[in-house]
Amino acid sequence: MTTKTPLRLPSLKLVGIAVVAGIIAGAAAVYISETGSGNGGADMAAGDCNATREIATRIKPLLKGEVAAMVAADEPKLMTSVAFNDPDGKPMTLDQFAGKTVLLNIWATWCFPCREEMPALNTLEKQLGSDKFQVVPVNIDTGDDEKPKTFFSETGVDALNLYRDNTIGVFNGLKKQGLAFGLPVTLLIDQKGCLISSMNGPAAWDSEDAKALIKAAVGI
């Protein structure tokens, strides 16, 4: 059986979209209506994130090329209360990834840039996923799990777990914090659950630029 894969955007074009998304606050990304309950606001105990400033400073020179639209966090934010459902449909929060650096990606099957970057995120997880790092894609399609599961199957995404929030609350919570303008939204979060950097728009996550960024954030 032939595996269906989405047409991949040329690397430079994908970077261009991402840079535009970062510069004009997501105007090139796919906007969604504000429905569902909000969640995922930054926790107030930002004092726990003081060490994250050093990580954010360390990665700044690496925010270029394929990940040029990624923006290092100016102020520490503890993101452990960001909530969604695990692959079994049970409620969970980012706090359950304590000890790991996480690349949190908010996406939907109807978002073309999201679909384009998902195979690259899958490759990134295959190459760098470990007890120190994990890609966590959270799908926000409304309804049941059929569409995102079918998309994963058709595109050969086999290294990523399917996390879900069909209320779109996770997006709206990040929007209230000024972190989400459209889809896809990607947050880089350290092992304590503190925000290192964020991006609105797609990126080539299987690129050398992306891998260098992740390695610097994890400290490997």
C-alpha cells in the first residue's frame, strides 16, 4: 500500500513563512475563533524560572535560518498548568513532563502549515527524543480523534504521541498570554516547565538549525 504524504514546502519557502509569522505577529498563520474554555495560563510562581534566563540567552544566537521566527522569552513563565488530554484521553498538564525539555506544538488537521511541518517534528523526535527531550504535539480539532489519527497514519507519523484538546482551550489560554496568534504555535519549555522561547508559524524541525537549537536548550 502506498503511504500518502503531504506535499512538502521547499525549505526556504517554509522559513520565509515562519519569519513572516514571527515579524507580523502571526498574520501569515491560520487564525481560529475563540471557543472553548481557556486554560494554560502561565503560573505566577515565575521565581522558579530564574535559571531559564540563562538558557534563553544561550539559545539566542541559534534563532536563525530555519528557526528564525522563534523568539526567546524575555520574562520567565512557568507553564506547568497548560492542560490537555493524554493519548488515552485522560486529562494531564505539562507538569507531568517534569525533568524533560519539551517542544510543545499546537496544531490542527485543517491547518496546512501544521500538516506540512508534522513529518519534520516526527523526524526530530526520532533523532533527539530521549529521557531529556520530547516533542509534544497537541491537536485541537473539534470532535473525536478520527481525523488526527488518520492524518498520523496516512503521513507515517510514528514517533509522536497524539495529545488532544477538542475544546481549543489550550490555544485560547496561550492566546491570553500573548503567546498564540494563529496555528501552528510552538513553545520550547525547559525541564522545570519554564518557557524558553516561542514561535507562531511553521518551521523545518528536522533541519540542522532546529537540531542545534534543541541541543543547546537541552544542554547536550
